[in-house]
Amino acid sequence: MAISLAPVEAGEQKDQSGVQDSLREAVERTFAATAQTRERAGELLDEVARRGQEAQEASAGLAGRVVDAIEGLRLATKDDVRELEASLAELSKRVAALEHPRRPDSRVED
């Protein structure tokens, strides 16, 4: 199958050249816009990565300060509480003994 091209007159050729130039300019502008968009996306990605790194560093520092603060509180352990309970029970018995002393038997011996 052969394609035959009709001869192009000078005016038509000029119009086609204008269309080609316009099309070429549109494609070049599209590529330029794409390159700018790609560059901007890269900048945004770098910014997100930088902020993520800063947030990670800040949270690591904060976690260390929280651990230091908790250790500084010297919270009682289970063993500490058990010892205190035992001491309290013993003291309670002693107080009760002081408040209610045993009376010696007042039996009369015959």
C-alpha cells in the first residue's frame, strides 16, 4: 500500500511550519514544567527527610530526659513496699501493746 503525498503549496507549507513550531514549543514547555516539578518534588522530599531526622533526634533526647527524670524519682520497688508493710505491721503491734498492756493475773492465792 503506497501513500501518496499531494504537493504542498507555499502557504500551506508555512502553516504547517507554524503548527510544527507551536507543537515543538508546547512539548518543550511541558518538558520544562516536568523538570521543574521533578526538581520541586526532590526539594520537598529532602525537606521532609531533614524534618524527620530532626524529629527523631529531638524525640531521642526527650526520651533520655524522661528516663533520667523517672530514675531521679527513686520510686519504690515491690520489695521496698513489702519491707515497709512488714515494718508497719510490727509497729502496729507495738502500739497496740502499749495502748492495751496485759494485766498480770490478779488471782488471789490462798
